[in-house]
Amino acid sequence: MLAIVAAAAVAVLLGVSCGELSAADKRELVAWHNYYRSRSQEVVAQGGQGATAMMAVQWDDALAADAQQWANLCLEEHARGIHNGENIAFATPTNSFVFMKLVDFWFTAEGSRYNFQTTQCQANYECSHWRQLMWAQVTRIGCAMRTCSGLKVLNTFQGDELVCRYDVAPVRAMRPFEAGPVCSRCPAGHQCTSNLCTPAGTQVVLPDAIPDYIKQPVVMNSNVTDRGPQTGFSSSPVVQAQERSPTAPPPSAPTSPTSSIGPVQAAPLATSSSPPPPANGTSPAPPLANATTPAVPAAAGVASPTPAAKPTSVATVRQ
């Protein structure tokens, strides 16, 4: 569903040019995926248990090439008949994706709505991006971006579309990982590094530095709606969660669906996540509803350490 992009140390905007991802951008996407995948103990929240075999992920050029072919079409919808996992995100203005905040939004906002015991997301909310992020068997990701004109999902003349493909797609009715002692069931030939199963002799790609506010534990299935200062938020019940930001005040009650947004420093984005395939894998996942229909309104702003500030909004697309 979501995919913003940020620098490793702080939430600074990356200058992604011409709708393409640089080598540094690719590393950031892998690093933040690995970082949040390493935090499975917060999901289980039972006596230190976490994922018994959460795999580290690495970049895959073939998946990225597939993602690029789809992104180039600027269709604002999910690919049909693919057996890989897929997340799609949109941002405006162009060159404004912040990867760290994107993956944090998946983990925090969607994760706070997910019940690990029942495998269910809170009614009328979306957890599919979180499920894809935390699916233990994923080992490879590849993403691509394209600057598109007339993005209806953002109601804007021009913006960037980011498509990420994953080698394994999640199954909605299953837990994303097996809970137990962390790394206790890593495959043969793997070692445990930073709570992730990693091929022996290799290193996990992780962020170079992590802001303190990002390290704050997240309480899953807690209906978190506000984790940052100076953040206006308006939405339908579909996505009523908030990105985190430095010096966050205590969580507050959900804001009104008609509330406005003040000046913020995060780029707007809109995301969608493909429905997972059936457990037997015999038929392709159904496509997302065409994004040309009115998108579910949802907006969030996040105060960022970057100097420039501008009014922004966030829209999300229902499955």
C-alpha cells in the first residue's frame, strides 16, 4: 500500500530525479524493510517471542524490472495475474518520496490495527501493506518509479508512482510469521543477525542510523491514531492512523474526518496493496478496484526535521 523513502539517519527528502531510483534509494528501501522486519517481537508481545524464521531481504533486479514495466504504464492499479506480492504508492510533488517514513507508516499505522492472534485487521481498516512487509518468507524485493501525469488518486496534474514487487505474496488468512523464540527455525546454512535469518557469511543491509523516535515500540492492535506533533489528519475509517515524528506527544483520540491539515514537511502519498493470492496458489489474485473511481479520502501530515514546509495531504486506495 505505502512506500515513502527517506535517508538512513534522519527523515530528509531524497532528490529522486526523473522518476528513477538511484543505487542509494534501492539500498534505503532494502534497509528499512529489514529494520522493521527485525521488530517482530513487538507484533507478538508475549514473553519476548517473535518470528522464528524472519528472512532478511535483498534487492532483486528482475523484480525491479518487472515493477518498472508496470510503473511505466501509470495505470494507478495493480497488475493482474501476477504471483508476486505488490505494493504501490503515489506521491506529489515529484521527487518527494521519503522511504523511511513510508515503511514506518506501514509498520506503525497498519500494524497498530492488526491482531496477530486472530490474523484480522480492525474492521474497515487496511493492513495489507503491513502484512506484506512482515511476511517471513520474503527474501527479495525490487521497486521502480515513474513520474506520471494526471494521477486521479491524488487529484493532481503530476506525481510519482512507486511500484514494489516481492518474491512471495502473503496469504490473508495466515499469520505473517510463526511466533516463538526469535531465529529458532532459521533454514540450514543461515545465521541469526539482528533478529533476521541471513545466509551464512553475508551481512544484513540495515539503515546507517535510526532516529530515536523511530525506535519507540509500537503497540499492535492498539488503534493508534496520532504519533507525531503538528500533524493534522482527516480520513474515512479506512485509514485512520498516523506516521510517527520526533518528540511525539501521547496518542490522542481520532480526529474528525473533516479536520484540516496545517503546514507540514512530509511529501503526500497515496498507496494501494494487492490482494494476496489464495493459499493453494492456483489462481491469480483479483485486481484492485480501478483507481479511477473516487479514492477513499485520507490525509496525514508529519513534521520533519527538513527545513522546507508546505501543506500536504495523503490519500489511500481501498482494495
